[in-house]
Amino acid sequence: MKAIRFHQYGDADVLRHDDVEVPTPGPGQVRIRVAGTTFNSVDANIRAGAMQGPMPLTLPHVPGLDVSGTVGALGDDVHARQVGDRVIGFLPFTVDGASADHVIATADDLTAAPSTIPLADAAALPLVGLTAWQALFEHAGLEAGQRILVNGAAGAVGGYAVQLAARAGAHVIATGRASSRQHLLDLGAAEVVDHESTDVVSAVTEPVDVLLNLAPITPEQFARLADRVADGGVVVNTTVWMLAPSDESRGLRGIDMYVRSDAQQLSQLVALVDRGELAVDVAERVALSDLPAVHARAAAGALTGKVVVVPDA
């Protein structure tokens, strides 16, 4: 089979389109014939060697944290899955991923794929959907009637966060470029702030209960945004290189979150997709052999929207 691998850390040119053996599932595992995986920004950090501390790898390594596909083989002691099942999942950071024709996954980490969208496109849901869900409901404890500022709402996680927060009954203030304004309003944002032409802090005229930061901002910008959070509020941050501001004197909690795989939560997201209550947005689909070019485009700042990667024909 074919797989994209890197044999050493470095720039996008370390990625190779290799011939490798088809893997065999062990106890509790299944082999999935991959329909789709995705590019996530963390993939570039892992490939570059920036995450070796928290995410030690055995090289060569196959990237691809998201997977959608069809179960092709079962290991021992697998009872919840059958050959032919259409599944999706969020794979562990430290094992070989889904940028390949086949991938091994723990059966209990998978959930049934949505039935209302193409199977390949369903790969765009697990990591970013779970990040949004866990940020809003586990860490922020978002409730109906609260006000939330989603900074960096036009990205992949932000799109899900806006939808989920609006569906929960929150008043959503989203930041994004002017070109994304209508899209964010369509997703459920009550207000959209163009962060390129407007000072976000000045535009948020009333305090918010939750600040969800998804954008690479400076500590000074982060501190100013956190000042708009009401006493007793929450700041949730997904950018691992910068700590979320806290202020014990006014009960402001800063939380730096790391997403985890959760099949039950993922099944709830799938149910929302199948009921038409959560849109899965895919900007483009590329062949597996073109994944190195996607990494290069991301490094050049030329990548926008969620990219789904599919096996070569």
C-alpha cells in the first residue's frame, strides 16, 4: 500500500510517498481502508519536530490524526465493529496515522460515520469537532444565555465552535476577516468583528462570559481580550505556545486545553450532522500524493479552510 511518511524531522520536503506493508490489527484493533484524512496545523508542528516532548514518535512516522473509512479487518476481541462498517475517529498523536491506504485503530476509539455526507468528508469532523465541543462544554461550561467571544472563528475549529455555541443558546461574537462575515453569520454568530480593520477589544462593548481563543495572537493582545471577560468568567485557549491569562482576584479562570479522543462525544457530533444541525465544511480535497504540497502551502500561509486528503485513485 501507499503511505506518506517522514523519516526525519524537518520541512515539508521530508515527507515521502512510500510503499509499505499493509498493517495487521492486534487485539482490540481494526484495520480501516481509508476514505479520507485531513491536514491539521498540529501535523506541521509534529513533522517539524516541535512536539517531540509531549508527542514522542518512532520514525518513520505516518501523519494524519483524523480518519474516515471502512473497516476491512478485525483483530481479536473486537465485538462492537464488523467488517464493512463505515467509521470515523481521532487517532492518537504518537501512532501511525491515516495518511495511507490503510490504518490501524483501536475499535473503541471509533464511532459510526455520518450517513448524510460523503464518507471522505467525514474525516473533517473528529479532531476539530472534538476540540470545539470540549472547549465549550467541558472546559468553559457554556450555558444558554451566556455571551462568548470566539477569537479566530473563521478557522476549522472556530466554525464548529460558532455552530455549537449558537445551538446551545449562547450569544456568539465571532472574529474573522471581512470576507468571512456572512459565513460566520450563517453559522449562527450574532456579531462578527473584522479583526483586520477593527480593534476587537473596542468592538466588544459588553463583557463576555467566555473567551475562546483559537488564534496566534501576542500575549499583550491576549491580555487585552481577557479584560473583556466578566468577573468569574472563563478563558479557554487552544494555542499551545501561550498560556491563557488568569486573574484570581476577579475569579477569571484561564484554561489551556489539549483535545482528546472521545468516541461518545464524537457520536453526538455525528448525530448533529445527520440531523442537519451541524455543517461539515470542506474547503478542498487533495490526493494523498499531494499531501507534501499541502504542508508546503501551509508553511507559506497559503492554505485556507479544511483540507481533506483522499487515497490516490
